[in-house]
Amino acid sequence: MIRIAEISDAESLTKLSFESKGYWGYPTSFFEVWSKELTITPEYINQNDVVVYEVNGSLVGYYSIVELQDDLEVSGIIIKKGFWLEHMFIEPQTIGKGIGAQLFNHLRLRCLKRGIAELGILSDPHAKGFYEKMGCIYLIEYPSTIKNRTTPYLVLKL
């Protein structure tokens, strides 16, 4: 079942963020840098569009759309104001079972209903192929918050 996230989901979503990112075998030092951005708070759920995928009462995936009201500088780059896919995480045991595609298709419909014409995505390098498969257009590599690492920038045009 796909549903809107509730405040009570915050702790489970944080756990899911770390577990999903951990699937790729990143070193602990990376998680120290990512700690704040991977932590989902009740305030984050209140302030953004957060949608979860639930199976038998357990959260196995989620995505969040954020709207930047102004341009934002991060890691020496400017992230343009507009709508962004900030998070899309799937429980590692369910990767490859179609849950990500279902969530992404839901995301696409949600954007269309909201009148969002373009959604920016700063993807994990390991997820770039997934986003391209879902119809996103790869544009360029941006510097990551991790030194000597880049992040693919893609857009979904609706």
C-alpha cells in the first residue's frame, strides 16, 4: 500500500534511509557526513511531501518531494529553486522486486496532479541507472558532500 507518511513514521523512515544507503557498502565516514540529511524528523514530514510504501504494516520504501523557494548553495554548487526529489529509498531486501518502480510511478502521477513540470534529482551514483530507466534525463555530475565524489544530476520532465 502506498500512502502519505505520518509523523509516527519518522523513526522508521530514518532507519530505512540508513539501511538503504548502507546497501552500497559505503564507509562509516560517509554516514557521518550524511547523518543529518538521512535523518527524517516529524518536522520534515510536516513540511514536505513524503510518501511511503507499506507491506503488512512495515515500511519498505519511501520518497519525498521538497520545494526550494530560493536557490541554495551546497558543496560549491547552486541548486536551483523548484521541486526536487530529495529521498527515494527502498529496504535492501526488496531491491529488484518492483517496489522502486511502483513508488516512482506514484511520484510521477503525484507531480502531474500537483502541476510540477520538472523535478530535479541529485542521485546516488548507484541509482543513476534506475532513474534513467524511469525516464529521467541525466545532465551532469555535481560535487558531492563527500570529498572527491560526485553526484549525478538528473531531471524528470513531466
